[in-house]
Amino acid sequence: MQTISIKLPDETLHRLNTLAKQNRNTVEGLVETLLEDYADSDEARLAEYERTGHGISHEIAMAWLQDLAEGQYRSCPT
């Protein structure tokens, strides 16, 4: 297993510490699980796209990105 180092904002580290304590885990264990879950999800999304060719329009993607830029967080459109 390899070690990586990342810089996080203080607030993010505080949130991770809180979540880790609530789940009786370490921050490292929590981050590892989060990254694995993200990678699994993204790989599944890409595999589904490659299988079906289904995507979203440029307009929908740009509207979603604009919302994100304005601080309006929501799930990626499907």
C-alpha cells in the first residue's frame, strides 16, 4: 500500500474528524473508504456510458456547472 499526502482546508479536516469519530474510524480509514466508493461509482458510470452511449446535453451540463459555481450543489444530471 502506498502513502499519499494531500492538503485540506481546516474546515474539511474538521468535518472528516467528526465523521470518523461518529463512525468509530480514523480519518485515514474514512478517506480511504470515500475514495474507493468514489472510484467504484465513477468506473460504473463510465462503463454504463460506454455500454449505452447515453449522456446528457451540453446545455444541461453547463447549467449544472453554473449552479455549482454559484454554490448550488446538487447531484449530477442523468
